[in-house]
Amino acid sequence: MSESRESLEEKLIRWYRHETIQGRNWAPRLFWLPDDRGGPFGTMRVDACELEVIFATILGEASECRERLDLEQNGRGTFLAANARRHELPLLTRKS
């Protein structure tokens, strides 16, 4: 796993724990598989960049993935951000 991917996943866990995200009442299992010890944050279940765009929008942070998703997936980053602003959780791409 690359260093940048690890730091993105660490950031997502930190953001998930933020009170604003916790206020959405989303269970970690929506986004992560449990780890080997039964903890909530094991392997990512969904695309980390897509989740980063959603969390960044909700928290009012700059997204490091939105522009790339827009370019590579025909506006996907903007779509995800718009859903987050409307308090919606769209279907996220499953991590393969």
C-alpha cells in the first residue's frame, strides 16, 4: 500500500470520528470492513477518494480527490459533493 493511500485512509478515520460526521449516524461498516481484532476500521469497503470528497464537503474542508474524480470519471467528484450538501449518501463505488 502506498504511503499517500495510507495517509488518506488515516485522514478518513480521523474525519469519520469528527462530531459532524458522527451526527449523521453512519455505521463504520458502511465504509470499512472490520479489522482482524473486530475493530471497526479494517480494509476500506468503498473507494477512499469518493468517501474523502463526501467527508470533505460535509466538514467544509478542501478535497484532495474531487478534481481527479471529476477528470477521470466525468464529474463524479462534483456529483458526490452535491449529494453531500443535500445530506444524501449516494451509492459509492465498491473497492475491488
